[in-house]
Amino acid sequence: MFVGKSTTQQRRLRRQPRLRRMENSSILSMPRLEIPHTARRRRRRNRVLVRMPTEALKRLILTSRWISLFLLALSVGALVMIGMDESFYLTTIPVEGVASIPPEEIVNASGLGGAHIFAVNPGDAAEQIAAIPGVISATVTLQWPNSAHISIGEDTPIAVWEQGNDQYWINSEGQLVPARIDVPGLLHIRSEVEARSQPSAAKLAATENEVEDAEGEEVVESAPAVYVPPDVLEGALELRRLRPNIEALSYSPSGGLSYQDGRGWRVYFGSGADMGQKLVIYESIVEHLLERGVAPVYISVSNQEKPFYRAQGS
């Protein structure tokens, strides 16, 4: 009897039970995980080793000493850059208020030409300009980044003093200033005093002259004050006012002011403010001499109480 095959087939045909999904609403509690103490210490040690160089570097860099050093280096670098930059050197220096003094002389005396704007002291420059003869005031104003403005006040001349080949301006106080240009219309007073008794033009132009002594050492010699006596200047200006046709007068200590009359003789007026009365006396003497036919060589009314004349041939 053969039964093995059918039994095997029956086993294969048996249906398997259907799988079902099991749902469970309960939550399983998981055990709490803790880091071992040895692992904590090792982790803390590793963390300190990693952060230690950064914190030390911060503490080193952010100290006040390093900050000051950085600011100092920054300032030095800025100064070097400004000092080497040509745009900070004075190249534009206009001069205002000049009429007779050349602007180049003003700029040279100030010392501003080509100077760095941070190395200039406007007060010192103004003092150097004011020391120029003929300048009564000076103002220096710096303008960023490379210009300076100079404003001066000149002393207006009222007459010209001639000494030999030199000419000087006479200001309102009677002081002599070296003449730089020819100003038309001014009264000329020619000095008949010998040149050796008067200081030179170089002494008039400078307040102090440097000379060398016998041993070659430099010494400073103060230039004496040079001026026209007030009575001489007053008399000359009054004569010019009374006789506008007078363009030049002569001066000597003995005879005072004089001029050459167009009729052929010299007349001496002395000095002082009484030129109006002296002119009246002079014209009376001239009229008297012409009526007599006397040709004078000179007439003096320096002392109006004792006038005199000298005739030709006497």
C-alpha cells in the first residue's frame, strides 16, 4: 500500500493561518542612560585643552598695552603718510594789501613757501612779515590743505628823502623806509648832508646787521633809528601845500629847507610851521630887489626877523 505521496500533498495543501497585526497601546519605559564619571572627566579635559589657546590669545591681544601699541603704530603711520604727501605743502600763497612792496618779498620773509602746513606757525610768520620796513600790520591765515593767505597793511609814504644815490620813503612819523618803487606826485627832499654821516641803505632795510669782527666771529650790530626831524618835515609839507608847483626841496643843517627859484637864485626857508609868513617876506624882498635891478645869488628867510640876501658880484 502506497500512501506516502498523498500524505505529502495533503501537507502542502494545508493553508497557513493569516497573519494579524498586533497593536499595543502600552508604552515601554526605557532605561535612563548616564555618562560614566570617567567619561565626563575625560570630555571636560578634552574641552579645556581645545579652548585654552584661544582664550589665552584673547587675553594677550585685548590688553591695554597691546591696544595702545596698535594705536601708536596707526598714528605714526598716518603721520608718515601725511608728511610724505606733497598735497600738504604750501604752494598757493596769495598776498593782499600790497601796493609798493613786491609780493615775493612778503612771501620770502614769511618763510611759508614750500613749508608743510603742520610745520607752520601763523603767528611767527606774521611777525616776520611785520618786521619788513614799510609794513605796519600783517595777518596770516592757513587754509586746508596747502594754501595760506597773507594780508598786510602798508605804511603810506608822504614824501621821498634822497641821500646820494639812495631814496627812502618818509612816513607820517618821519621815519625813513627804503623806497621800492617810484610813486609819482610825492615831494622829493634832497639831503645835502655828506653820505658818511648817514647810515647806508642796508642798515635802513634791516633792524639788525650781521658783521664779522677781526677774528671772524659774527656779532650783531643794531641799526640806529633814522628819521626826518619833525620841524623839517612839517615845513616841507607846508611849502608844498602853499606852492604846489614845488616838486623838490633841498635840506642842509645850516640853512634848512631851500629850493632853486626859476628866476635864477636859491632861497632858504629854514624849517618849522611858519612857512606862510616866510613866503610873504620872501616875495617882498624879491619885489624890492627887482625894482632896484639887483640880481641875487641867494635869499635867506630862515630867520624871518633877520632876512638877508647876497647879490651877484658882492
